Amino acid sequence: MERSKAFVFLFVLVLVLVSACRGSDLELLLSLKSSINDQFQTLSSWNPSNPFCKWDGISCLDSSHVAKIHLPGKNLSGKIPESIFRFPYIQSIDLSNNHFFGEIPRNLSSPYLRNLKLSSNNLTGAAVPPPSSVPSLETLDVSDNVLSGELPADIGQLSRLRLLDVGGNLLTGRIPSSVANLTGLEVLTLASNQFIGEIPRNLAVMRRLRWVYLGYNNFSGGIPAELGELAALQHLDLVYNNLTGEIPASLGNLTNLEHLYLYFNKLTGGIPKPIFDLGKLMSLDLSDNFFSGEIPEMFVNLRKLEVLHLFSNNFTGKIPNALSLLPNLQVLQLWSNNLSGEIPRELGKRNNLTILDLSTNNLAGKLPENLCASGRLFKLILFSNYLEGEIPADLSRCKSLQRVRLQKNRFSGDIPAEFTALPRVYFLDISGNFLSGGIADRKWDMPQLQMLNLAGNKFLGPLPGDFGSGKLENLDLSGNSFSGEIPASFGRFSQLVELKLGGNGLSGRIPAQLSDCRKLVALDLSRNTLTGEVPASFGDMPVLGLLDLSVNELAGTIPANLGQIESLVQINVSYNPRLRGGLPATAAFLAINSTSVAGTGLCGGEEATGLPPCSGGAKSRRLRWLVLGLLLAAVLVFAAAVLAMRRRSRHETKRVDSEEGGGSEWELQFTKLPRTIALNDVVLAMREENLIGSGKLGLSYVGKSSVNKKRFFAKEIAAVPAKWWAEWARLCKISHPNVVRLLGMCRLEKAAVLVYEFVEGENLSEVLGGLIWDRRIKIAVGMARALKYLHCHGVAAGDVAAARVMVDERGEARLRLSLHSYVDQGSKGPTQASDVFGFGLLLIELLTGKNRAEDGVVEWARYCYADCHVEVWVDAVMKGDVDRQNEMVETMNVALQCTAGDPGARPTAADLLKNLESIVRSSSCVSYGFNKLFSC
């Protein structure tokens, strides 16, 4: 009987304990929900009326204990609460692709936790939790955050780890030797950090490794030969480091290797023969190194090879015929070497080519007939060689082609008939050859064509009236023997940015319809036999920056309104003997030099023009400058008076009671300040001696906290619409490493004082000119991260400009939100699309140094990008970064996407961040781990 009672007691006790455990998990889940910002109510199913094991993102063990919390990509934010690690039987936590910030909790005790995924958030601090707190951990993915510091020396205690991914952070130091204790590790990703030192040789004991990503760091020394002992390795990526020496022959022992990326290092020597024993190899990228010697015929052994990048090296000799025999070869890029001889005759016939780039070598002979045999070739780049003969008919039937660059060779003959009817080609450059014949007697049907360059050939006859495309942006037909009149139909090229027709035999009048090309930045009609007057309608072209009408037979006067185009910076009308009259008295003509007006009958202008004075001469010029001087003086006096009145009124209306004395004219209505800043600190800051600037909306001051002695910025804004208080209160909650924080605000009647954190650093607009490319692209990525964060929180930045970016002492970019955009634009307000457009302008400024305020800067940038001569448009400070020009070109491409005229065509902030990350990371066709999504 006693035993029976005892059994009943124990049974009841077990039930009570189980019930208590259930209650504990429920309480922890509700606590977790309350501590997370769930803007879109994705946790709405977390309701106590339902069993928690059926809640979204929750999996249970035996229907009683939480085992998995799976909430990736749910737009959740806030700090990661410690309570999430207190579930007694938790095995897996996935909070990746959200907006969590702060540090990963350190006070953990999760003995059964096997998977921890926190990637693509905004986490800071240490990357690896204490090993003793998570002894069962098998997967740790904290990639794409803002984590810093070094990997812990005891990381080797995580002996059960199979995947370790800390890529895309700010980690420093050397790889701890204890990492070799992770003998069960299969995936190791340390990419895109700031690690230094040599790659540890003891990685060789980690025999289960299948994927190794160490790229985009500062590793030095040679590639350890011991890596050849990792028999299971499938993917090895050591790109963008400072590795030296030769490729170890031992890598030929990696018989399971599928992808080998070693580009952008300082490696030398040739390709070791054992590499050609890697029968499973699909991608090989050795580009941007110092390899030399011939490319071996032994490539024939790599039957599964799909991608081969050997560009930007010192390879010599012929292109091996073996490459023609690789049935899976899709991408072949051998540009910028010293290769010679002919292109293999069978290349393309048995391959599966999509991209072929052999440019900037010493190749000769004719083009093979079968380059497009796959029917998939879309990029053909062969410029700057010595190729000759006619363009093969096979290419004319290659409907997959999109980008064709054959310039600077020795091609001859007519353009094949079907070559001008390729439906997908958007970029066609066959300039600098010996091509001949007419081009008007054929059908032009290229609906995607944006850039067409036929310059420097022997084409003749009239110009066609159309090229079968409404997207044409760049048209260069210069340096040929075209004759007849310029077709008036050219005025229908609404997207045209650059038109070059110089150096031909064109005659007749310049069609006034060209002024209908409202996006035209550069117009070159020089060295023809054009007659008549300069069309007055040219003065209506809003973004025209370069106009060259030299060496023609133009007559009459220069239209006065032509000088009124503010964007016009370069004009040449020389050697038109029948031009008469004075130069327009505007900037472009006042600064014109003598070579641009030589050989004309013009008069006037400044002494530098060398032109004779017009009637009235010096007297009329003196009178003109006297009038201008008087007008300028009047404007300055008026502006000074207005400014004095505004400043006086502002200082009279901001008096408040303080320990400095004085009665208040302001009645405090609302204040929201951090604890470290008292209201009196703000009042004391707003004195004349603390004034640091005045802007569109008010005055700016610097103050100091009486609590912690830290400085802050205070901005006084008058006449604030009531509806913007709630918006600014929301901005006070924004916290991101690349955004200057709005700490608080005071409301006094209709006026406001906004308090910002003080950032030690310099304004980007002041220091941009001296920055190298590495610092500029770092700033661009930082601003992209800021936009992604803001947009994911439903906030528009307002004005993404260099003047609003602070570069702190660590070189990090910090964006100051443009609050006046909300006031200025009323109900319209800034949008995410307008933010992306402003970011595009910032990229253009970072790349070119050109001020965004200049008229037509976007059109000018599009013209420069299409011309593809980086040294022409890149900022002078960066012209020495020859090995980084590909990055600059690709970044310009992102800038032009951001500044698309149609807001709907612009990328999202998350997308442009991915694009920039991919530019500074891998350019390979096959990638894993580095190109993770930075999605909202």
C-alpha cells in the first residue's frame, strides 16, 4: 500500500514538473516576443491561446519543449535577448537576415545548441560565443555583420563544429593555432575581414574540410603546400590577399577540387603540371597575378572546366588548341597578357561558350568561323590585337550576342548584311579597323542598341536615317568618308548623350532638329564641309557640355543664346572663315582660348582669344564690366541686410530661462533628450561663441553635456510643421554604425532644437579630393549599408550627398539624415527611390571627383561609361590604381543604375549593397558564401 502511494506521488510530481517546464518555455517565448521589434507582426501567431509548439517558427521536442527557433528574414529588429538561449532543450536558433543590433549575448548556457545562425544583421562586438557555453555547437554562421576583434584563442574547444562562417565582418589579427582542433569542420569561411599573417599550415589536419574561403583579407606569405593534404576539399578561395610565390604542386593532390580561386594576389611562376590532374575542376581563376610562361596544352585533361580566367598576367605564346576541346567551357577570359599567334580555328565548335575575352594581346590572323556554335555567346571582346580579314558570317547569325568589341584590329571588307540586325546587341564597337563600304543601303534593326562606334574606318556614302533603336545613347561615326547631309531624323534619338560625326565629308546645313536631343552632352561635327549658320536652337539644349564645330564652312554669327547654356564648358568654332560678329558675353565664351576661335572672322572676347575688338572695343567692355560691378554690389548689400535681419530675429526668439539669467520668450512644450544631456546644456550651447554654421533652415551649434562632458551638435529650426514631430521622434530610434544618431529634440512653440551625436572627423565634401580608391569604395559600401538599414526601417534619408557624410577617425562613413527634406517637400517627402538616385550621384562624385551640382552630370557619366576609357573620367588621384579599374567601371555601372530616369528601374538599397559587395569580392561566375543576400 505504501509503495502504491509512493508511486502515485512520484507520478503526480512528474506531471507537475512537466507542466512547470512547459510554463517555463511559454514564458521565455512571450518574453522573447516582448523584447523584439516586430514591425510587420510576423509573430502574430505567438498567442498563449494556441499551443506554442504550433507557433510560426517554433519546433518542439516531444511536443513539450522548444527545440528550434527558426525566424530568418522576418524584418525583426532590436537586441538579441539572452532569454533566447535559456530554453533548456534548444538545439537550433536561426535569426539571419533580420535587423538585430548590439552584441551577441555572452552569458549563455545552451548545452544542446547545435546550430546558431545570425548572419546578415547589424551585430557588433565579438564574433564567437564562449566555447564552454555552447559545447555541442555544429554550425556557427555570423557572417555579414559588423563584428570586430580577434577570433578567440580557445576557438578550438568547439570541437563539434562542422561549419564556421564569420565572413563579411571587421575581424582582425591572425588565425588562432587552435583552429586546427576543429577536425570535424567541413566549411571554413573567414573571407572579407582584416586578418593578417600567414595561412596556418596546420589547417592540413582538418581532413574533412570541403569549402575554404579566406579571400579579401591581408594574408601574406606563400600558399602552404600542406593544403594539398585536404583530400575532401571541393572549393578553395584565397583571392584578394598579398600571397606570393608559386602555386604549390601539391594542390594537384586535391582530386575532389571543383573551384580554385587565387586571383588578385602576387603569385608568380607558371601553372604546375599536377594542377591538370584535377579532373573534377569546373572553375579556375588565376587572374590579376604575375604568372608567366605559356598556357599548357595539358588543359585538355580538365574536361569538366566551365570557367577559365587567366587575364592580367604575363602569359606568352599561343592560345592552346586544347581549349577548343573542352565541351563544358563557357567563360574564357585571357585578356591583358602577351599572347600571340592565331585564335585556335576550332574554338567554339565543341565548347559551350557564353563569354570570350581575348583583348589586349598580340593575336593575329582571321576570326574562327565557329565562335558562336553554342548559340549562347553573348559577350565577344577581342579589341587591341592584330586580327584581320572580314567579320565572319557566322557572327552575323549569332542572335545571342549582346556586347561586341572588335575595335583596334585590322578587320576589312563590308559589314555583313545580317550583322546590323542582331536583336540583342546593346554595345557594338568596331572602330579603328579597315572596314569599308556603305552603311545606308542596309537594314538597321537593332532594338537594344545603346552604343555604336564605327569610327576610324573607311566607310563612305550617306548616313542612314535610323539605326533601328530607340535606346541609342552613344553614336560615333567619326573618321570615315561619309558624305551628304546630316539626317534631320537624328533629332529623334531622344536618349542620345554623345554624337560624333567629325572627320568626314558631310555637307549642307546643320539640322536644327539636333536640338531635340535633350540629353546630348557632347556634339562633334568638326572637320566636315558643313555650311549655313549655327542653329539658334542649340541654345535650348539643357545639358550640352562640349560643342565642336571647327574646320567647316559655317557662316553668320554665333547665336547669343548659345552662350546661355550653363553646362557648356568647351566650345570650338575655329577655322570657319565666314563666321562673323562678336562672342557672346557668357562664361563659356569669356574663357575660350585662341585656338578655339582661330581662322574665323569673329571679334571681341577677352585678350586671350587673340581676336580683334568689335566696334566700340575697349569702351564697350569697360561699360559692360561697370554695369556688372554695380549690379553685383547692389545684390551683396541687399543680401547682407536680409541676413542681418534674419539672424537678429532668430537670436531674439531663442532666449530661455537659464543660470546665465534672462527671461524666457519660449514656453517649453515638449522635450525628448537622452539622460546624458540636460535641457540647460542645450540652452547654453545656443550662444554666439558656439555657433559653427548656418544652413537652409537654421543655425548649428556645438555643446557639451554637463553629465559626461561629451560634445553634441544642436540645430535650431524655425517654423516646423506639426506633422513632422512624430517623424523626428521616430528618427531618434535609428541606430546604425553608418548613421549619425539623432539623440533628441526640444519643442518650443513652432520652433525646434534637434540634438545630434558629435562625430569626430571630417566632412566628405572637404576631404574627397585626397582619398584613394580603397577609402572611397569603403565609404560607398558604408553608405549603402546605411541606406539598407534605413529603408528596412521605413525611413528615407532625404539627401544622400557628400556634404551630409562625415568620415570619422576610423575612416568609416557616417550619414547625417537630411531633416529639411521633410520640411521642404511637404506631403511628398523624400522616397527610397530618391535616396537611391542621390546615392548614385554620390558614387559618380566618388569615382570622378565631379560635383553633383553640375548640370548634366548623369548624362556626362553615361557618356563616359559607354566610352569605356577609365583614365578619361576617373578622378586624377586614382589614375595610378590601374589594377583597380575594373572595380571602378563596375561601380560606375551601379551608379548609372541608381540614377535611372524611371524610379521603378532603380535598384533597392539592399540590391545595390549586394552589387557593391560583389564588386569588391568575387567576380567569378561560380561563388558560394561571399555573395550572401543583404535583403530586408
